[in-house]
Amino acid sequence: MENISSPDESPDVGYGYQPSPSTETTGLSTLSGNSFAYCRTNSETSAFSEHTDENSCSETASPMSSRSLKVLSRLGMRQHKTIADDPDTVDLELELMKERFSKLLLGEDMSGGGKGVATAVTISNSITNLYASVFGQHQRLEPLHPDKKIMWKREMSCLLSVCDYIVEYVSTSQKLQDGTTVEALTSRPRSDIHINLPALRKLDAMLLEILDSFEATEFWYAEKGSMSNNSTRVGSFRKVIQVQPQPQRKEEKWWLPVVCVPSGGITEEARKHLRHKRDCANQIHKAAMAINSSILAEMEIPESYMTSLPKSGKASVGDSIYRHMYSAEKFSPEHLLDSLNISSEHEALELADKVEASMYTWKRKSCMPHAKASWVHLVSDDRTDKNNVLAERAESLLFCLKQRYPELSQTTLDTSKIHFNRDVGKAILESYSRVLESLAFNVVAWIEDVLFVDKTMKNQEG
């Protein structure tokens, strides 16, 4: 994490990232116990992140007690001044949080019959849905609304407070007053949480700082449908699309507000600021993606996924890909991807699923001669084994595919891991890194839209 600069620094980082329209869609739906949407940039909404409806609450709230204050403190609630000065409001907030945490512990099974989803899955959904509620309708390069920012910080603090109690015990030497040295067990945060959670908090704060830096800008936005043919604001995204379409802007982003710039474009200082923040957001995106990938890699492979694997890896990837992987003396995943001519994210995700399934099929076959190898740790030391060689090549192909399409949704295996995961700590780290990855990607895309319109208007003036 040391190579990540803060938004106020001036890194000179190359940028080669193209936003994808499909990753900016913000369709929201009600969460169900059997519905899991783990796309890196799309989320759903749950009761945990719904707004307070004061009309539906009791009008006779009791005065704030010291016990209630202690509960708020333990939940990590940091009430801002206007709320803290109103005991009735604080009491309503407390009751609302009680209801939400009750639903969380019940696994969203209000009958209490034990049919709810696991706590880890519920917390993961809660973080995903909170992100959708706070950032789902935020589609502009501007500071987050103050109420939304308070909501995000407050409720994320509540959800992340669970990590304070996920510890591991280690043996340490302690010296008593009489000089005697004894061995004692002491608790400390679990290593993965100790390393990744502070880094994710830092990335979170940096992203909010980037949005805050666009409070006063030389560009502006017009709502869809508000631009007329006689408008003086000619530097609009839509007019750019009609006048001078570019390869990366083949389709008009009709669901987004229209970016507008002055007729001569923005100043060089504003352009430099945009590029700097784009580079910072791009670094944050890469860091969040790296953390998310590492957490997913540590999750156990569900038994249901292994039993659903195809019997033949060749049949899964197809004859042409198999021949290239099997017959090539020096396998080049980049050359293979170039020859496939993948035209959409859907095709890329479909290929990723097939390659990943084939990889584990070959790994399983390579381990069959060995004594009862666990499916969770499929390892074979025989480098000459055909199945092992194919598994390694499939792994390199999958890695190259994900590098080429970083905005790709999570694969079937990743979704299955999240669905069946029972480790609360890993669930929090995975979902937190995933939503930050999504936000960082969107920030980069918004900045790219502004720079694209500015460049086009500047060329027209020239």
C-alpha cells in the first residue's frame, strides 16, 4: 500500500483505462435471500441502508438514557451535532439501528425459523446495499451530498465495528514484577483484517476527498432532455457524440447527466487538476481490486462448485482454444486473446467462466493419482503431467483476461465463494473492497467524460 499516493500528491502515473457503459448502470432492486448480485459496479438496496422515515416512527420517544448512549458508542455511532442535541431524534436513530441489526442477525428471515442466510452473507449484502443507497444516484463529478456522506460514514462505522471483535490469540512472553518470565495468550486483530482494513479505510477517505475537490468547477452538467438545439452551452457530451463520435464513445450514455464545458474548453489548470485526480482514482481502483482479488483467493472453494465442474476441460473451453493451449510449445495468453476477437464484456465474462471451470477440472484430474487431495488445495508437483500443464496455462489465460478487462463482473466461482462464505471478516473485507473498487472506477469514468468533451471542443475551436 506504500505506493498509493494521496489525492493531494502529484504522481506521474500512466493512464490507459477506458470506462464501460455497463459498469455505470445503477439499477436498484429489493434484496431477497436467494438473490445475489456481485457485479463489481452494480448493487442492490436493502433495509439496512434505507432512510429514516420519521412519520412511521413513534411520536412519543423517551428521553435519552445513559444506557442508550453506551449502546450508540459500542455500535460506533458518531452522531453529528444537530442530531446529538435532539434526544428524540437520537432515540429514533437508536431504534432504527436496533431494527436493522436484528434483521442482520436473523439473516433477513423475519420468521426466526433459521431459514435466513448466513451472517457473513448478510453483512456482505448490507455493505453492498448501503453503497447502492448512498452512491447509486450520484452520477456527477461533484462532492457527495452532506447527508449521504454522514449516512455512509455512520453506517459503515457500524458494520466495520464487527472487525474489532475478530481477533486471534498468540503466545507472548511477559515479565512479572519479581522478574519471572511467563508465557501468556494475548489477543490481536486477525492478520488479514489488521493489514487490509486500515488500507481500505484510507482508500475510502481518499475517494471522498477526490469528490470534494470538485466543488467549484469550470464544467457543469445538464439533465437529460434539457439541452435544446439553440442552447448556448455547445460543449455538451451529447452534441460531441453527434458531431464527432469517437471509438470509445460509440453509444450515448443516455442515463447520465450531460457534461458541458465552455465553448473554448476548460483552462489548463483545471485540465491538470482533472488528470491528477484521475491518476489518483486509478491507483485507488487498482489497490482495491488487488485487495478484493486476494480476499477472494483465500476463500474456500464451495463443494457445490466442484461437483458442478464439467468432466472434460476441453469440452468447456472448446476445440480451438484447447488446441492452442495444448499444442503450443510456448503458450502466449495475450496472443490467444488477440485471436479470439472478444467484442463485449459479456463474451469476456463467459470465456472467463469457461476457462476457470476448465482450470479446476484439470487440477482435479492432476491430483487424482495422489492420496485424497483436498479440493480446497488442489496441488500437483508433477510439472510434466498434461493436466497440470493445461491447468497452469488456463490460469495464466484467466489472469491475462482479467487484466485486459478490469471492469469485468465477478465470475461464477467468485459469486459462489461469496454465497457460501461463512467467514464474517472475509465477507466484510471482500464487500468493502468491491464497493470502493466500483466507486473508484466510476470516478475515473466521470473524469474521462469531462476530458473527452473538453478535448473535442478544443479541437473544434482549433
